[in-house]
Amino acid sequence: MEIESLNFDSFNLNLEKPVFAENDDELIDDDDYFQEIRNEFIKYLPQNAFHLGTIDLVMDGSCISWNITDDYYLIKLENEAYDWALIRISWDDNWSEWVWRYDARLKGCKNNPIEAGQNLIKSLWELWGIDFNDSDYEDYKNLLNNL
């Protein structure tokens, strides 16, 4: 299938953000609490969303490290400008919150979600400077190869 256009400009699908109790010190390391929040986000995804995969990272900074989890989803759009959107449900341990991330849109591959997902996710990661030949990015390479 032909890709007519690929766009990384800012956009918003206006997906609702779940309301949940603020975390307190007793819940900071409570995996069930964080999974419950993640599941609430998933409930707000459109029915036509395809889960592409998840990347879990440990970021190392000066004197601190934190976790980032990104669940990638492909959403079929119902407008003339674009056919697909790539979004993430993203957890950043440094900020202790789950958020929506709207990453890219594509025109083309209208009836081929796998090809649309592969093109969107690979193009986004290349934009971020991810080198698929670098062993540090093996999880990215594996996710892409498993689509």
C-alpha cells in the first residue's frame, strides 16, 4: 500500500483521562494501583484501537534512575485528512503519572492496519534517533519485527 503522507505535528484526539485517587506514600510501589490506572486508560480507547506493543525502559540520569512504560496503539481515524493515528498510554515514574501521548498520523494503508502500524512506529522511532542496530534498542527492534 502507498503512504500518501506521514505527519508528526501536534494533534489531539481528545481522549478522556480517567479520574483516580491521588497516589500517597503507601501506594508509591503498589503495582496493583498502577495497573488499575493503566486499565482505566485502556477503557477510554476507541473500540477500533489496535495494541501494537509495549516498551519498558529504565532511564538513567545523574544520581537517579526511573521507569518509563509506553503502550503503543494504532487508531483508525474517520476523517479525510488521515487514516491512522499512533498514540501511547505512557507512564513516567519520574512524574508518577499516566498520560496520553499523541505521536503521529498517516494517510494511506487504509485497509492494512499492520502496515500502517509498522510505518508509523518505525518512522516515529527513527525521528527519535533510535538505531535498530544498537543493542540498547533491542526491545524496539523486537516490537517492530513482531508486528
